[in-house]
Amino acid sequence: MESKYKKLSFWRQKARFLFRVLLAIGFIVQSLKFLEMYLHYPSTVELEVVQPSEVELPAITVCNINEIRSTPYCDEYPEYCGTPDKDPDFCVRFAEYCNLVNTTKKVTFKFKLLLLTLI
């Protein structure tokens, strides 16, 4: 028995071959377009910034970021510590801090620098 494909005419074989080549080219083009879209990773981001006029408490958390206590640190490195009343610029810039705490308490300069960077 002979195969069906051997009985096909010469032009029909060429047409099938051309059709398969076109299918392969279409597959490659579509794959490349999909790969390009995938690598660009298009995304849409909607961002809405809202600043409420009133904040429910406790919406703000204050954390102590000082990893060491000021008393032993100031005993070890007195040149890096001082009281707010010795630094007039500190109390001018942070009057609320000077009014709330005892001005004889030593404050590390690290804390002063942190407060200065927050402004």
C-alpha cells in the first residue's frame, strides 16, 4: 500500500509545505510580540494621596529610636553630650522640647542631629 502523501501532486505538496512555513512564521512572530510585551511588563498604577484634616488617635505611633541610654553614653563620651540650655540654637529651633523636659537633662548630639534633620 502506498502512502496518501506520495499520491499528492507536486503542486499540492508545495502548497502544504508553504502553508506550514507560513504557520511557523506566524507562530514565531506572535511569540516574539508576546515575549516583548512580557519583558516590558506594562502595568497601570493609580495613586491617590489623602491627607485627612483630623486623625483618630492612636493613629500616630512614636517610637524611641535611641538604642542606648543617654546617661551611660554621656558618662563615657561627655564631649558628645550637652544640656539644651547650653545650646541656645537647640531651644530656639525646638522650643516645645525645651519646655516639656527638664533642661538639665543631658541630650546626646545624635538626638539633636536627628531632630535637626526632621525639620
